[in-house]
Amino acid sequence: MMKYEAVIGLEVHVQVRTRSKMFCSCPNRFGAEPNTLVCPVCLGYPGTLPVPNHEAIVKAVRAGLLTHCKIAEVSKFDRKSYFYPDLAKNYQISQYDMPFCTGGYLEIGGGKGFSGQDLAERQVGITRIHLEEDPAKLTHFGKFTGADFNRSGVPLLEIVSEPDMRSADEAYAYLTGLKEIMRYGGIGDCDMEKGQMRCDVNISLRPFGQKEFGTKIEIKNLNSFRAAHRAVEYEMARQAEELDAGHTLRQETRGWNDDHGETYLMRTKEEAHDYRYFPDPDLMEVRLSKEEIESIRASLPELPEAMRRRMVADYGISRYDAEVLTADQDVASWFDRAAAGSDAPKQVANWTISELLRLLGETKTAIADCPVKPEQLASLVALIAKGVINNRIGKDVFAEMFRTGTAPDEIVKSKGLAQVNDDGAVAAFVDQAIAANPAQVEQFKAGNAKVLQFLVGQVMKVSRGKANPQSVVALLKEKLQ
Ligand SMILES: [Zn+2]
């Protein structure tokens, strides 16, 4: 049993989705030919003047409001000085002591964690969220390195958590929760493969019961949530081993080698930078009125966690189903519309998960292009509840709806699929099936009750799936007695 408790904090960078860059009018677009989306400002030429991007500031405030932060009415930009080939002007415009957002939190847990164990509900504190500019992107090609300034000046949020997490699963849940919020809030796409979300982990160990923190180790540039989870587990084991051996840990920055599954030393604290922060003289303080902050608050979407809780309470669906349905914001709102218009929202959830998501996946169709309207699924579920069609025919009807976008009642009418509920008509199907399967009828009469299911199937086949299944079973039993 582990005798140490891990103390974990995360520093996450999220590129903000905006039309233009943070301080110039170059497009903020991923994937263009290197160094084609540039101008003197984002190339760092001397004498140029930055102009702050209002859209990015609004999105920074949105990120803060969605994570329950206090929003500063007065904020400012500072210069963070350092020398590196990705930073042509030798300083990055960032925020030091007056960020836009402080003192928030994110809710995690309530379901299964990444490793499959239950994860208790709790809040992870958010220390601050500030806005800065992304540096250029360096790519190493063996003997030389390329710098792509298309990324230079892209608005970037830095989101710093409190050291509130205690396990790799909690860190993972925080990262997925944060990504979900950023995407729901329209703040960023957070595609890690495109570098739109990057994460550093701070981790230390201390004996259980001890208040003081242990020596903090920072792990840089984790490029996936899975890598973050593995790196935390690796560091917990490594640091525990060092402490058990009586060694003192040094404060250091480590990298993560995903192939080897281990962290490695990058630099120790002695080499720590002094960034010489000072207010950027080219930029005014940013003032946000209470009215402006409130109008941003009024435009916020419902958060996924709140949405899940509401769906469980209002629609009577399971927590797991709510998680599946809210994994994608567009699917969630599609389902919401369908369920809200139905007397049987739980059935609507089942159909959405088992049929709709399956067909979307098989046909590689985005929900936005889904031919079935939410109201049409609600009517299909109603047709089944009223006994107009049975569940099996319902699946065929849904497949047809998905192919053509036709309303379910029209399909049922035009294809003559309505369930046969008339006992006389069902009795005729039953008689046909009994006549065609004398051997099975004998087996049933000899006491083999399992054959009944086969005979039910035969009646359904004779009726081309349209007979009311309850009537079929009742009539079969009656006639075979
Ligand atoms: Zn530019």
C-alpha cells in the first residue's frame, strides 16, 4: 500500500478559437503552409504596435465564468522576457499580476474514472486564467529546425489549477472536464494533436496526514490525457521509491517519453528563469464594465455536468446514458429536443444511443447533417408506445427515416407496416404457423416449453413482423393447450 499522498496541480494551455490573432489581424487558422499567415506584428518586427483582439478577451471571460472564476474589471498585459527562437521579439505578451480570471473551480467525478474505478465528486480549484500570445512553432528536422510563425500571436489561455488533485484519475478527469467546458463554451477546439491544448503537471508526494507539501516536480509538454495519466502514475512510483530510499528530491522540470513510458530530467531549479515581467507600455489596461461581464454571463451555455444531472433527474435516464449523450454537444442538444417533446424520454434516449449513434457512426455522418429530426424520433417512440408498430418494425422504420428523412407515420402508412392488433387477423397468422410446423407443435405439447419462442418467431415471420407480439403469445398458448 502506498504510504504517500500525491499532490497534483495542472497548468493547461488552450488556444482560443478566434477569426484573427491576439494582437494583429492575421487569420488564426491551423494547417496553412508555414509562414503564410504572418505580418510585421506577429513576426515581432521592431516599431510595430499590438492591438488586442476583443473576441479573444470575451472568450477568456467566458472561460472564467464557466469555471466559476471572479472576473477582473481591470486587467492588463505584461511582457514576459526570454530569448528563444520561437519568440522573435524576445518577449511574450502575457499577464502577470492582473489576469482576467481568478479563484474558480471545476467539478470532477461522479462516474467512473479513467482506470475504471469510481471517482468521488469534488471540486478542483482554479487559481487563475490569463490570456497571452502563442509563440511560433518549432519543428525539428534532424540537422535543422524550422520555425512556423503562423502560430505566433495565436491567442492562448493559460489555466492554472490549485494543487487539489490526488490521483492520476483525478488529473485525467480534470483535463477531460476542462476540455469539455472549453468546447461547450465555444472557447477552443482543444484538439491535442493540433497542439490546441497542451498540459504541464506539477506533482509532489507527502506522507499521509502531513500538511506541508513535498518537493514539487514539474512534467512538461504532455501531449495527450493518457500521457498525463501515465506520467502521474510513473512519477508517483518514482518519487515514492526515492523517498523510501531516504533520498531528498530536488525541485526540477522533467520531460515525458511516451515510448519508454518514463519521465526524464530536463533542468533543475538552479536554472530557473527570471522573466522580468513588466506592464506592456504599448497596451492600455483592459476595463470591463459590470454590464459587459453580465451580458457575457447571460450568453453562456448550460455546462455538460449540469446537463447530465438535469437529464438524469428530468428524463429518468442513467448517469452512464447521460454521459454518452453529452459527450458531444450537438448530440446532447439533438437528444434534448427529442426528449423534451416525448412522453417517453427514456425510450428516446435508448433509441438515440443504440440506433441513431450507431447509424451516424456507420455512415460517418455528423449529427448536424442527420436526416432524422429530433421530433421525428419522438413520434416514432410514440407510435411504438401506442402499439401502432412494434419495436422490431420500429427499427426498420428508423433505418428508413435515417436514409430518407421521411416522417415515421408516413413510412408506416406507405409501406403498410402498421401492427396487426386485430385478434381475428393475428389468429389467422397463428393458425398458418401451427399448420406449417407440426413437429415443433408436437414438441411443445410433449412439454418442451422453449419451442414456444420458435413458434412466436414463425408467426411474426408469417405476418411479416406486423403481428402484435403480445397477442401472438397469448393466442399461441391458447391454441396449443
Ligand atoms: Zn500578424
